[in-house]
Amino acid sequence: MRILLIEDDTVLGAAVRDQIAGDGQSVDWVTRLDAAGDAMAGATYDLLLLDLMLPDGRGIGFLKALRARGDVTPVIILTALDQVSDRIEGLNAGADDYLVKPFDLSELSARIGSVARRYSGNPNPIISHGPLDIDLAARSIRREGKPVQLTAREWALFEAFLSRPGQLLSKAQLEEKLYAFDAEVESNTIEVHVSRLRKKLGSAVIETERGMGYRLGKP
């Protein structure tokens, strides 16, 4: 997934950014609402992490404007405002989840995964694909009963295919899911990850459409 973090606390922002990157996801971090608007104009995000109190305004107003124009990007609010009324306001404005600071970073990862699964149309974290048994919450895979170890990047790439079964994904789309704006991406990075996934999960797990991209193979 590609995630936009909108948070002006530099210590918390760095910790959240590192947690998301450690999960193998792409994350862009901004500290102002105007920068968030610019980022969203230049890239497509799978999820937003939104602080409510920012230097140039309130996150609630940003969220309401987002929903008013029909943008359905999932949003998880991260805030120190812990009153029930604050939570109700955030959820009524269109947030998908709400975390009160301070929070455990592992819980944040779990909340991100839960929201992503709901938006992909299957909230069940346990799925099967051919000989593969996949636990999305635990980020674990068994192939014909035997555990398979994936790196964070390999997992993030495979998860991108699982969330869009049958859909052709271009190399550029996959790079966008895995890498932030300032990351240097080698020309064959996606090919290398796809090759490793095929070795670990089976040669038919990802299909190639020459010159166009890749898609999840049939079970």
C-alpha cells in the first residue's frame, strides 16, 4: 500500500513512518494540510493517517472536504483528542478508524491492515489461494502446510496482488505501492521481487502480461 501520513509531531511522525516502512509499505510524510493536498494531487494513496490539530488547520475540515468531493480513500485519525465527542465528530466526518495518542505502533499496523481488508471487500484475514493458506493479520503464509518466509517488501507486493484479484497492475503502479516519493527505485526492482515470490510461492502465483504488467495467477 501507499500511505500518506499527515502529522506535525516530528518524533511521532518519524516513529510511524519507520513502522509503516518496516511493514514493507510505501509512506509519504507531510506536516501540513496544504502539503497533504499537494501530495494527493500528485499521487494515489491507499490510506491516509490524519492528525486533527495541524499548523494550518484542523484535520476534521480536511476530511470533510475530502468526503464532500467524493474521495473515498480510507482515513485513520491519529490524535491526542480523547473525548467521546471528538471520536464521534471524526467518525461522522468520514473517518474509518480512530487512534488516540499515545498508541502502540503494532496496534497501528493492525488497524491499517483491518481497514485495508474492509476496503478490498474481504474483511476476513484468513484466505486461501490454491495451495496457499494466507493469514493477512499475522502476515504469514503456508504452502501445502509448510510455512513460507517473505521479506517485508515481498509481502507488501503479494498483498497488493491479493487485494486486486484478476486486475492487471503495471510496473509503475506496483512501484508506487512500495516506494515513497524520495526513494530511489532500480529499474528491475519489481521483476526481482516477482521472481522471488514465484520461487517461494509457486511459478503460477503471478502472471505476466508482456509489456503491460502483472496479475495474481488463478488458484
